[in-house]
Amino acid sequence: MVHNNKHTIHIVDHLRSYSLLQGILPVLPTPYGDDGAVDPAAMRALVEFAIGAGVQGMVFPGFASEVEALSDDERISLMRIVVEANAGRVQLIAGASAATVEAVVRFGREALDLGLRYLMIQAPKEAGTQVDEVTAFFRAISEQLPGVEIVLQNAPLPRGSDLDPETLLAVVGNVPAITYVKGETLPSGPAISVLQASPPAHLAGIIGGGGARYVIDEYERGACGTMPALELVDLHVQLDRAWRSGDKVRARHLYARSLPLLLLQAVYRMHLTKHVLTRRGVIDTAAVRAKGPRPDAMALRDIDSWLAEAADIFTLAPVDHRPGEPS
């Protein structure tokens, strides 16, 4: 049991322990109601949708959660909901990124209090891009959060620090608490190869990002998993299982089927994610706080057309065919 302000959280005592993060680890979106407030019931529905698809873990919050549009209280309360809804069924990675060591540690302590051990932390631009600067940032975090395992997220500019592979490798080598790297610089493949060529002994794996738009190349180069958005999660789970079973032909086929929607998602971001999730009956509203292009009626028709073409692959939540209508 964790006491925090007015909240009392009952955390299951059978949280499963994993020695390896791998497979499909989607970043959960943040659902909002028609009034613009966060929707706790919808958050629980998203957790169930992900677990029902067969994911091996989940991430919250991350960029795909509109984390920059959440207040600290919203961020923390939703993390508690995710932990409770998961009830120890799959591994959870808590997003703890922030501009300062103090803020990261604050979010990290909340996650540790909830029984989590993995923190995904973006290397912020405020920490600089030199090895010594970035090392000092992550070392200070690890010293204040003993026992934590860090997933170092290396996002591209303008949002991230876009660390070059050699700098990233040096930082990981300097900070034993960094046990995973989420590589999202473009192109991501060569950076993964550099890390794979001479990894520090404590580096347990490299995780792909970029919305799974490059997942086959990342897997070919040795990535242990990927962190896409949620809307195509059952397709991604099938792709991952095919790859791990040795059926690369099917994995590549599923990848090709996902690309039209993922390319559109690269433009419309959370608008597409939430539109698709409403079409699939997982959430009721597609409200988005984050800034970015909003699809117009013609774009929605295009999204719905590609969604209908991929519907035969889904194992969960049928598609609601109302082409082009705002969800």
C-alpha cells in the first residue's frame, strides 16, 4: 500500500519480475473526455486492450502519451491507474523524463513507490550533448534512485538530444544503471549496429522506436523489441511473434500492411492514434491536447480506407466503418 497525499493505492503484491524487456512495448496514449479532462475509465480500457493483444509490456507516459500536455498531478495519477489496471500482468516501464535531475527523480520515486523498476528517461537538451554532461545527468539520477534500471531514450531533434552513437555508447558505459537504450535517431538502424558491436556488459538490450516504422531493420540489427503507439498493437504483436518464430516472410508481410497507416501517423500523430482507437471501439472520444496537424475530412477518409484494408489482420476490436466522419 502506498500513501500519497489524499490517495491510497492498493498495489498487488505479485508484480511479476522480468529480467529482460523485449517484444512489443506500446506507449499508452492519454484519453480525454468531451470536457477535455483525463478519463480514468478510458485509461483502464487502453490497458486491457494492450494486454488483450498480447503485449509483453507497456510504457506510460511517453511522447505518444502527450506527456508534455499533462500536469504533474495528471501524470502521476494516471500512472497509478495504469499500475492498478495492469495488476502485475505484464512489465511496466514508467516514463520519468523531465528537464532537470530533480524533476526526473521526483517522477522516478513515484514509480518506485508503485513497485516499478524500469524508468524511461529522455536525454534532455538541457543536459547538453557532450559525454561528460550527459553522463553527469544520468549518474545523478541513478545515485538518487538506487536499484532503478534506466531505459535511455535517444529521440531525434527537435524534441530530443539526438546523441550520436559513439556518445550514446560512452554514456551507457559510464552509467551501469542504464540497462536499455531506446534508439530513435534517424536513421535508427546504424546507431543500433554501433551499440550492438561493442555493448557494455550491463546493457541488456536495445529497443526500437519511431512508431515501429523501421521495425524490420531494427530487428535485423538486433533490437530486442520496439515501442510503438497503441492503435495497431495486435498487428504489431503478430509481427513480433512471427519474427521470433523464424517466419520472417510473414513478419515482413505484416510490416508492409502496417506502413500506410504508420506513414500517416507520422504526420497526424495522436490525432490518428485516437481516431483509430475510437473506430476500433476502445475509447469514445479522439480529443487531443498536443499541438500538431489535425486531419481534415479528406484525410480522415484516407485513414479510414487504409484502416479498413488492414482490418482482416486485427485480432481485437473490430473496425467501425463510417469513413471520413470525425470520431
